[in-house]
Amino acid sequence: MFRVLAIAAFMTTIAIPAWADGNPAAGRELVEQSCTTCHATLGARVAADAAPPLSQIARDNRANGTWIHAWLSNPHRAMAGIMLSRQQIDDVMAYLSTLPTERERKRT
């Protein structure tokens, strides 16, 4: 019985994403300063070739936030000059969770 309770307690702690403590306002500021050069803001077309718009990243963040978090932890060549701390990644993830996806934007 103790083992079952211990496993259940552990599973509830890993179910909460690491970015749950992120600051969406700080994430927004960071995105506006560092990301919108390549990634289109909401309502705009893609700003750079192959850079998905923020609405797509917001959708993917909800569907597979762990992958987005890992991507930001080890950015690709186009983002080579952007090295984010864990807190900054959590802040960006928190901000992304506040953005409407493309589908949500079209419904309104």
C-alpha cells in the first residue's frame, strides 16, 4: 500500500510542468526582444523562412510542451546566439501558454 501511495505521489509531482512557475510577463518581454525578428507575432505572416509563427508554437506548446522546452534548452543554429537560463525558458513557456492558437484566433 505504501509503495502505491509513493508512486502516486511521485506521478502527481511530475505531471506539473517545470515551467508552471514561469512569469508570463517576463516571457513576453523576452519573446518580443529576442524572438519576433524571426517568428511572426499573432496575426502576422511568418517573419523568416521556416520560423513558425507564435500561434503555431503556442499550439505545439499545449500539445507537446516538453519538446518545446527541450528545443529552447538546446537551440538550433539559427538561434545559436540565444542562450536562455532555465528561468527564462520557464518564463517563455508560461507566456506561450497564454497565447491563442491559430484555431482559437479564427473562432473569435
